[in-house]
Amino acid sequence: MKKSYQSLEVNLTNNMKQVIHRKLSNNILRIGLIFLLAFSTSMSAQDGDAAKGKSLFNANCASCHKLDKKMTGPALRNVEARLSETEGLDREWLYKWIKNSAGMVKSGDAYANKIYKEYNGTAMTAFPQFSNGDIDNILAYTAEVKKAPTEIATKAGATTSEGSDNSSNTLILGALALLFAILAVALVLVNKTLRRFAQEKGIDVAKETGKKSLWQAFAQNQFLILVTAVFLLLSSGYFVYGYLMQVGVNQGYEPVQPIHYSHRIHAGDNGIDCKYCHSSARVSKHSGIPSLNVCMNCHKSIYEVAESTATEEYSKEFYDGEIKKLYDAVGWDDANQKYTGVAKPVKWVRIHNLPDFAYFNHSQHVSVAGIECQTCHGPVEEMEIMYQHAPLTMGWCINCHRETNVKVKDNAYYTKIHEQLSKKYGVDQLTAAQMGGLECGKCHY
């Protein structure tokens, strides 16, 4: 009996141990799964989607923040890692700060007040509409490694144009030299052929007497002399007239400016309206050169260009250097985001220059006539360097007045006079010439 009792006690003890071990294993497994799930959830939240974060950053943050440069607000490259290392702040602090920065300042948070004072009491815009996932995406974008700039060879525009001009001149000179060489060979061959024919006929060219040379025959023929003189006079007059008519005509003039300004980027890629910079064209005789303050409306925030802007002739580093020239001229301290008060004049080179005796009013053409800038200035949105597209001669202006119909729809200024002149000329549409656009006093004082 004693032995059976002991064996029963041992079996019961072993069973209890197995049950306890099984329960303990299950609990450890559950706890492990919970930790694994929490860790994976945390990691997924920590990672975020950098592509979505970039879109959110550009739409909401880029007006005040850059990744690698202090602007209205601090630079945000690796902001989470920097705050964790220097201030001991975690992502939860960033959630609160981004969603309610003013509340963090009022609560007395030390670092929130430090940032608030550092940026002269400028409160950060709150984004309560952001979810934690949105902020995770933005932080994932700010944590990306900075890409090395793409190296593109930079070529000065002046050097390129000079090289192309020299090559074209060399090509023309080579073609002329080849043409003269062919003519010389042809004359030699003709001379040999004539001498051979003379020899076959028994004519001694060298001893032939009684024959006049071509020059002597020409000198004794008064009619040929008269015709030749008239031809030379007319030809000379034609070429002199053509030369004089080109004096002051600067079509194709493309000077190098002290600060490179790309109309292709501004008016083309970014779609900036011409009259945003040349605002006086709507109300004044002159279109005007925009003040550097107009440039700084955008370039206080835009201190570099995108990689996609670069071309084979002009690299990203070239454009960024031109922006620094603008900062130097206007007296802008980019590092401290403030004006120094020391400005330098920019000596722009004028491109379109009418003579003093010719009157042209931009507002009359732009505001009243509704003419697009490209009509006279060409495809400005495609020009890397601005040049004079049209000849701007008197004949060019007159032809435009003869061919361009006046826009009278919804224009009360022309309603009455258009009705009267339409009856006079018997037409439905009046040209600028029919409304007095060819009168001398319109353009000349």
C-alpha cells in the first residue's frame, strides 16, 4: 500500500508539473506574440512612406522649411534623429508639436519655447488635420539620405555662341575658297582647250598680229562702257541702300547680362505671367525692368533650382551661382534670412531699343489692343537668353497695322468709332491702319 501511494504521488506531481509547464509556455508565447506585434506595429509606424511624405512636405511644409537649409523655420533633414540626440525628444513630442505648436509653447515646454524665441516669436502653423501616419510619412522623407548632385558640364552661353559663329564663318570661307579654286581650274582647262584648237588650226596665238585684246575692244566700245557704268552704279546703290537700312536694326541681338536670367525657366517651365515682372506694360509707355525686390518675392525661399532644370549648357551649380549673385546685389544674408542693407546696382544691358523719334506705347497695345507679348517679342517662354526677335523697323510695324484687326468685342472705347468707320469702308472688321494706324503723327513727334 505504501509503495502504491508513493507511485501515485509521483505520478500526480509529474502531471501537475506538466500542466504548469504547459500553461507557462503558453503564457510566454502569448507575451512574445504581443511584443512582436507591438514591435512590428511600432516599426511600421516608424518607417512611413517617403514618397507620400514628400508630397505632404511640398504641399504643407516647403513654404517655410527646407531639408538642408535654414529658412523661415529650421532645416528638417534628419530632424527626428537630431532632436533625439541633442534634446532627448521622441516622436510623440513631434506629433504634439506639429498638431498644436502654440499649445506646446503655452504649456511651458522648454524646447518649444526655445524654438519660438529663436525665430523671433514666429509661431509654427499647426496641422491638426495630420494623422500620426501622415507625420510618419513626412519624417520618413526627412530621414532620406541627401542625394549627390548630378554633374553636368557647364558652358558659358557667350562661349557657345562665339564658337558656333566662328565655325559657321570658317565654313563659309572654306566654301568660297573651294568655289574660287574650281573657277581657277576651269579657266586653266578652258585656256588649254582653246590653245589646242588654235594649234590644230595652225594659228600662232603669240605671233598673231592685227588682233585687239579684249580690254582694247571693250575700251573702244562706248555702248558697253555706258551699260557697264550704269550696272555698277545701280549695284553699288543697291548694296549701299541695303547696308544703310540695317543701321540700328538689331534683330537677333543677344547680349550677356550681368546676372543670367532664364525666361525658359520662369515664363516657360514655371508659367509666370510676363506682366507679373513687367507690370508697368499694362499702364505705361515702357514695360520696365523689374526691381530686384520682385525677384526676391520668390527667391527669399527659392535658393536653388531643381536638377531637372539643368541642361547640357547650364548646370544646376551654374543657376545656383546666379541666385547668389542676386542675393549679393540686393543685400540678402541667406544664412541669417535677413537684409544687410548693403545693395549693389545691376547694370542690365538693354535689348529692345527704339530710336528717340519713334513713339511706342506698351499700354495701348497690351491693355487696349489685347496683343500678346509674344507677337513682338517672339517665343519668350522658350528663350534661355533673351534676344530681339523682331526687326522693329517702320515697315514691320506698318505691315502689322495693315494686317491686324482691331478687337472691338466688349470694348466700349471702340464701339462708336468702329460703327462709323465700318460704314465708311464697307467692312465688318477694321484693321489698325483703317483706324488711323498709318498716320505719321501716331508714331512720330
